[in-house]
Amino acid sequence: MERQSGAFECNVCAERHYSHTAMRGDGRRILFCASCGMGMIENPPADTSVFYQDGYYGGAAHLEVGYADYAFTAEHALLWARLLVQALIGGGRVLDVGCADGFMLRGLGAAYETYGIEVNAHAAERARQGGVTIIGNDVLADLRRDEFRRHFDVITSIATFEHVLDLRGAFRACLEALKPEGVLIFEIPLMSQTRDNKDWLEGSYEHIYYPTVRGIETLLGTFPGYSFTGFESDIKGYSSTYIGAVASDPGVFARVEHLFRCMRQDTPSGLNEQESNVNVAYQVVHSFRPSPERILALPPLIEKTCSPRLLTHLMQLWYADCTDAANAEWYKTQAANWKASFDNLQDVHSKQTRYLQALEESKKTDE
């Protein structure tokens, strides 16, 4: 393994060598730590706030930086997280790091005190108007204030940690802000060992970190007294993410592990309604993997969370499935036609062969 050095220092394990690189579509190199495997762009900027102007959440945004339609993306990207929080606790203090306009928090209900950290001033104001208490715009600077130490029952961070300059510091700040029975739930883009990473390499150029499973697990293992669990989330038609959770209380951690297993079950069979909703929200709405069993389990989820955007998303999934089915039927018909044509050619060839053999025998008889 080639070990490069220079100005590189891993934020996770302090290793000063990187083993290999990858190239982003904008020409920036990603350096992967030789020890833990965590990826980080070469020469990260000193200030990342320039990425998160108003256009980041729509309008002027494009595929390279930001969201073309944040509201639609949030509908299918965050539903599983909201239902998971509700399944974990029936009420309490919930902080969303990178809350945008507060979409996930607003859906929790009156039993929850909702807090957010958001760098985009316009989105933060929309969240505030929706009842979210915005505590700041920087997870490191704001969450470490004494008033928030051991303060939250749940902290969520969905597609946010990859944007910070100090990844390990951001995780530590979140863990220190949790109550002893609290839990951190996060999702982060993943550089997969088995799936295509093109969505992370050819867009989202505001990302600073490019995590691997080994890098994430090494990072989480540096916090004594905490247990962690997580898995690669293979989204159909898209690059992978990593969904994880961290907790110090054994009972809370066991509950998280149970809900993660419910999320990943092949079918919602045997789950109660709350667990089934988490499964369908993750498998169908988030990962784009409908199945007959999951479709049959949709009514309680739709009754609980119905919105025009959710229905639009489900219609897109069903349309894609119907198109695939129609194409499969077309190919099945074509295969039958091709087989008939092949059989006919074989028959013609066989007749020609018998004719030539008979002709050859006739010539021998005449001689």
C-alpha cells in the first residue's frame, strides 16, 4: 500500500499518511487515511459558509451544490428519521443539527420541544416561524455552551456531518449535549466498497468528508462509554449512505438496535404499527424499494403522514415499477418471438441439410 504524507492529517485518528485518492468532478482530490480509511478533500476551505446561501435549498441551487427542490427531497429523505424519533420517545427535547427549514422537527408534534442548528439564515428563520428554537448556526460553537450540556433526549443529524470542518469535534459536541439516556441518530454519505459512488464524486461539491465504514466505526470507537450501531444504506438508483446511532444507556441502545432491525426487515410482517411505519418509511419512501408486502403496509403510514409530496413520490415509484413490468412483459413477448424465429430458422436449416444430404446420396447412386 502506498503511503503518502505532506500536509495531510486525519481528523479521526491523527494519521499523517494517506493510502489512496479519488478525484471529484470539480478536480478536487479526496485523500483517504492510511490508518482508518476516512476520506477528506485536499486543502479544505477555511470557511464553508459561502456554500450555504439562500439558493442552497432551491431556486438558484443545482446538482453541484445544494438542492434543486429541498421540500420534495426532505419528504422522502427525513420521514424515516422522524418516525424513528417518535418510536424511541413519546416526547422530550429533540435537536436537529442542520435542520434547514425545520421540516423533520415540525412533524414531531406538540409533545416535543424542538431545537435546531442551521447555517442558512433564511431557512433558519422559516424553522423559527414554524416553532423551532434555533440555538445557532455552528454545531461546534453553539452546542458546546454550558446551557446545552446533557440537555437533549435525541439529537439528529441527517446529511450534515460531511459538511463540517471538524468531524470528530462535531460528533463529540453532540454526544456531550445528550442526556445520559439520550441518543444521537445520523445519516452520512458513504464511499461504498461494493456500490457506485458517482453521486458523491460528481456532485455535492460542498462536502468536506467522504466517510468509509471503517472510518466511521473508528471515529465512533474513540468515544469511551458509548455504544454505536450502523449500516450501509443502499438507496436504489443512488449512491450509499451510512445510517448510525450512538448512545451510552444500555436500555436505550438496545431499543435503537431493535428499531434498526425493524427498519431493515425484508417485510413488515410481525411488526407492530409503529415499527411497520418505520420499516415502510425507510424501505419504500427513503430507499425506493417497494414490494407487495410493503405496499400493503402503506395505509397506516399514509394515514399518519399523508401529504401531496409524499403521494407524488409514491406515484413516481409505482410508475417506475409499472414501466419496468411493462418492459419485462414486452421483453417476454419478444423473447417468445425470437425463440419462434430461431426455431423456424433451425427447421429451415434442418430441411436444407436433409435436402443436401439426399442430393449427395442421389449423386452417389447415379455414379
